[in-house]
Amino acid sequence: MWDPARYLAFADHRSRPFRELVARVGATSPRRVVDLGCGPGNLTLELAERWPSAVVEALDSSPEMVAEARARGVDARVADVASWEPGPDVDVVVTNAVLQWVPGHEELLRGWVRALPSGAWLAVQVPGNFAAPSHRLVRDLVERRWPALRGLLRESPVLDPAGYAEVLSGAAVDAWETTYLQRLEGEDAVLEWITGTALRPVRAALDDEGWAEFRALLAPRLREVYPPRADGTTWFPFRRVFAVARVL
């Protein structure tokens, strides 16, 4: 289950990659813009503002996120990204921090490029920090104390920029990566950040007592690797991978 409030607690950090991704999309008057994995809809509204004449379609697999998006005025619906297919009027597709959850998404991307009309734009952003200490510590803790959960964690579910450029090679591709040095606020800020995303499968698998124990064991490990600064903030490097393709 996704928690929109927890996810939005870091809205500024999560929105910056989205904006830098969409800035590379050169569409001027698209007929339909699709936000695949719209989350709480706060960024979908920015797509509508940029292309006010377009029909903006928003999908997410989480009923909680869709409800939050609809409360913001976004015409969102519950749907599985893996089964979505573009219609003939889709000129822009944005999938921001979504495909890391979809096994085999490389084939999805190839299929979308084949199905989209000539001149359409496909913009993809995925987190690329699965080798970071934050994720390694989680995997180590699961391996040591909760080995039954090891299948819930993803080792490296995304490609590097060259990999996505190759997957999208049937289109004109711009691919790159950025490591953001995020300044997080609050106690155990890194733990709170990954609780809203990477730790969702672990939280869902544990009861309240088990989850409390997991957090209690993980928190000091994260503080050691990501020490709080004197002002109470914490530096958290976060790598992201981008690809923007224009269908030929």
C-alpha cells in the first residue's frame, strides 16, 4: 500500500527530477499526454499547465494514490502500467520513478516506441541508487534477520543510460544520469525517505511488531552511513537515470 502523505513529505526532492525530465520533451501541441504512474497527481497538474490544450490521462496502480490525485482535480484511474498500450492520439508519455517496479520493463519500452505515432515523445526516469549504502544495509538486514523476505528486494532492476539508449534505439534518444545531493530534514531522514518507497514491500510483509523491530535495527546503521549534520539535516546522495525518446 502506498501512503500519499509519506510520499509527499519529500515532494520537493521528488519533483525536481520530474521537471528536469519533462524539460527535455520538445512537444508543442500534443493531442494526448499520458502520465504513467501519476502518484498523488501533484506533478500531473504541471503537465496540464504546460500543455493546456491536451487531454491529460493519468494512471496509477495504487488506489490510495489515485484517490489523492482525484482529490486534486486530476482525472486519474487505477491501472497497471504493464498492461497499458498507447492509442493513436498519444503524443507524450511520461513515466517518472515507476518502471523500477515493473520487471521486464525494457520490452514494454520497445513496444511503446513501436506503437506510438511518429513524432511522439516518451520520457522515462528511474532511481538508479540500488547499489547505494541505504539499499545495501536493507538487504543485509533482511539477509541476517528476515531471510524469508529476501525475494521482496530488488538487486538492480534498472539499466544505466547506455542501456536505455539501446532499448530505445528505434527512436531519437537522449539519455543521461544525475546524482542529486539531497538535503533531508528531520530525525532519521534517510529512513523516512526509503520507508515511503523502497521499504514498502518489507512493511507490507511485517506485522507492527516486526516492522518496529526492523526500523529500530536499521535506523542506527543508516545514521552511521548518513550522519546528521549539526543543523539537523542529512546529506543523501541519490542517483537517477533519465531517457527521452522521440519516435521517428
